[in-house]
Amino acid sequence: MICGQKSDDSRGRQVRTSSRPTKQWFQGGNLHNATVAKWKIATNQNKLATASDWLAATNWKGHLNTPADFDRLKVKAQMLVGAIEETAKAEGSDALKVNEIGAIIMTMANDLGP
């Protein structure tokens, strides 16, 4: 059945399927210019998608060609999220910008590339 079509359920009632495609793990990040305070209350999915955007635009630019590449990117994005989380624990960090923290981590880390 195609998404968005009507069908009958087991009781003969019409049911409409969702026409929205499933969001990928790397989609929907919106923390690119957020403060640490906003980062702390964001969902893990949002953090992961934002981190993957940063990596895809820098260390991984030109290296995302296969599904396996995206699998490896996810691992690296999880590592970046973890590093930002550790930094965000510091007292008085709430006003810092996470994009600046992420940039420093990506510049200094030697294990976030492809």
C-alpha cells in the first residue's frame, strides 16, 4: 500500500496511512546556534542530528556516499554529542554556544573524521 492511501482494517473500517516519510536519525537538528542551556533540554535525536550536520559540513564533507558511511557518521556524531555533554556539565556553561564548543572539539579531536 502507498502511504496516504485508505485501506480497511481488520473490522472493515477505513484507515488512512500516514503520508509523512519517516525521519532519518540525521534530520531535524536545530541546535546549530543554541546555548548550552538550550542543548541541555533538547532531545537526544535533536542533538545527534545537529552534531551530524556539523560533521557532514566539515570533517565528513565529500565522504558520505554509501549507507555504511552514514552508519560510521552516526557513531562519530554520538561521540561528538558525548563530548559536548561532558563540557555542558561545567558550572557556568549555560550561556556558552554549543556550535563554538563543537568546533573546538572537532578541531582538537583526531577521531571524528571518516
